Amino acid sequence: MPPEIKQEGDDSMSIVEKVLEGDVRAVARLLRDIDDQVPSTRSILQQLYPHTGKAYIIGITGPPGAGKSTLVDQMTTYYRKLGKTVAILAIDPTSPFSGGAILGDRIRMQRHFLDPGVFIRSLATRGHSGGLTKSTHDMITVLDAMGKNIIIVETVGVGQGEVEIAECAHTTLVVTVPGLGDDIQAIKAGIMEIGNIFVVNKADREGAKKTVQELRNLLEMGKKFRMETGATNGWDPPVIETQAHKGIGIDELCEAIESHREYLTTQALDELKKIMVKRALHQFSETLKDELFKEMMRRMEKKGMNIDDLAAKIADKEVDPYSLSRSLIRDELKEPESAV
Amino acid sequence: MSQERKLRVLIAKPGLDGHDRGARIIARALRDAGFEVIYTGCHQTPEQIVQTAIQEDVDLIGLSILSGAHNYSFPRIMELLKENGADDITVIGGGIFPLEDIPKLKEVGIKEIFTPGTKLEDIIKWVRENVKPRRVDAA
């Protein structure tokens, strides 16, 4: 066992170097390993982590068919004209029945396929809820380390509660289109609360002005609440009209993103810090949960305990999941019995 | 927990051919078989297809073609894969091919050619038997 680990370390060293040099094949393969939860990726990520923090991360979320991929395509063109390199993570849903997925976001991004300054990766949710994949945060680490200036994360088409994107992006765009429902939809909790910038795409459609007005009203009402809770001070989320397929409104949108970046990096350093801490907390707690779970599984297996057998026992009501988990953890961690 | 690698497939349509019904049906069938299928739409150049395959780290490329230009685009794709050190990716073709072209395409490295009338089950069975996801630590 030990020599194997050493070999793994040597191997990972060269992968780290390749990633830092921006080697596309090495990055692509590493992203696959992360998605497939290959254990050796942990030590690679560990080495890449100090090289991160330079990229600007933009999240884009909204309902299916709102035009997210087309917006990403247009934004990419905008940033490439400025000479910035771009990485895109585009997420589509996994079938809960077959486990398969059709990843079609690239269809809208064809013109960037041959640009070495653009890296596109399509991802399937693989059962993860929240709008992202379990692997998204670690993939951002890799793309940041490879030196991409801008990382755009396009969530799966979301409904109302998928807000995880706000935990990894510096600027979150919420995209909507005219005619999705009455204004009560907009005052529900969830994704309407996480946008730093709102985009009304397909703005040439009937009802666009009404949608924009409803959003502005909502944001105005929310302003007092945001200021009282200190959630944001001094940033009023703008509502921007776009027609992504024609490239209309893209300059305005990207300028709004730049204003938000400027706001974060000059006026609202505490808010920026909050975003970074939130992201770090998420990564840390997810990794900890994962490692603990894996460690427990390893130990249980060693003792000949099988998780499927235990699940069957729980289903038969021989034991309940609460006391079983607690007793297993207590035994393994050698903690004195908790008073609670 | 240790999770099996998910097979990733690129379904692409090279060249000036806008008839993608077949490609979409195949993409759907492969999805239902549990694979992750990247679909990039029509009018792809060999260069675009190869770059996509590399960035997406796929195990299999399925080329759908009805235009008759396979004798150019298929060998070109194989050449580019080799140039980019990505010739470990399995490539198959589907569509309309004169029978005499098939051996030539196999000679340049296309693993299998599926012609009209092939059952979806047979394609999936072939993929399961002949394409294995990249091994862990082969990088």
C-alpha cells in the first residue's frame, strides 16, 4: 500500500505542472477524474489550490430555455475581444432513471471551439441538486489554476430553489424571459434573491417591459430588507434587457458585471471577503463530510459490515437510522457518550 | 463511495449536412443506456470535433454523416486525433455509406460503421462491449 501512494504522488506532480502550464488534455482528464471521484485527485487539488484566486467567476442561472447558453456564448465573444481567456462549465441534468444525460449547451457555443483561449466543459448533475454538480467547486479550482481569467458557470435550468451558484460566483446573473408567470412568482424566496444582476432575455417578446418593471419593483421592495440585514450595502442589482441571439444588450450586461466587480473590489471588500469565506466554508465542509463518510465506509467494510445489509435492516425496522449512525460514529471516533 | 466511471460520448455531425434526426435519436438512445452524451449540433469541422472530444474527455466519438463526404472528414478526424495524442478515443460512424468505402474507413481506424436499418439495441450493445471508460490513473 505505501509504495503505491508514493507512486501516486509522483504521478500527480507532473499532472499539477501540466495543469499550471495550461495543458488542455491534462486539464480535461483531471476534470473527468474529479467528476468520477477518483481518490488521487485530492492530492492534486491540494497542490493546485495555492495557485488559485486570480480568476473572476461569473454564475449564470435561470429557467430552462431562457437563453443562458446563448448569453454565455455572447459574453465569451465580448471577453475574448478584450483579450481575456475564458473557461465555461455548462451543466445539464442527469436522467434520474437511466443515469444518462444529453449535454447540449455546446451547440450555442460552436464558434469558440477552435479558440485556444476558450475551454468549454459540459457537465451532468449526476443526482446533485442545487443547480450545480458536486464537482463544480473543485473544477473551478482547476480552471483557475490553469490561468483562465474568466470562469463562467452556467447552471442547469433551474426552478426556484437552486441557489448554490451564489456560493461560488463573484457575480451571479439571474436570467428570465417574458411571460413565465405572474408577479407572485417573483416574490417567492429562492433564486430571485441571489442575483447581483438580472437579465430579461428575449426582450423583443411581448410582455418584456412588464417583466422588467415587475423585477424593478421587486428589487426596490427588497432594497430596504437587503440594507437592514446588511446583505448588501450600496449595490442595486440592475435589470438588463438582452436579445442574446442577436447580440443585443451584451455590452451593457458585461459592463454591469464589470461595475459589480469594481464595486466588490473597491467599495465592498467586506462583501467580497464574505463571498470568499462562504465558498471556502462550502468546499471545506463538503470535503470533510465526504472524507468522513469514506473513512467510515472503509472501517465498516473492514469489520465486515455492508451498507446495503444495514439499509435492509433499517427498512425492516430492526433498527432506526438515527441510533445506528450515532453508535457507529461513537464507536469509531472513540468519543465519550455525548450528553445530548 | 467508489463510483464507476461514467462513459462519455460525443455525437457529432461533420460537414455540410443539416439532417440531424438520426444523430439526435442515437444521442437519446445512448442517454437512455446511461451514458453522458455531448451533442454539438450540425456543420462541424474535423478540427472542432477533435477539440471538443479532447476538452470533454470522451471515450467514444460517434460521427453521423449522410452527405457522402466521409472519405474526407473521417480520415481527417483520425489524423487530428493522432496529432493531438488522443487516438485512444474510439471512433464509430453512422449514416449512408457506399459498401466499398467501409473497409477503407476501417483501415484508417474507424472501429465500426453502422448503416441504415441498424437497431438501436445493437449499437448500444456494441458500445457496451467495445468501449470501456478510460482507466483510473492512466493519465
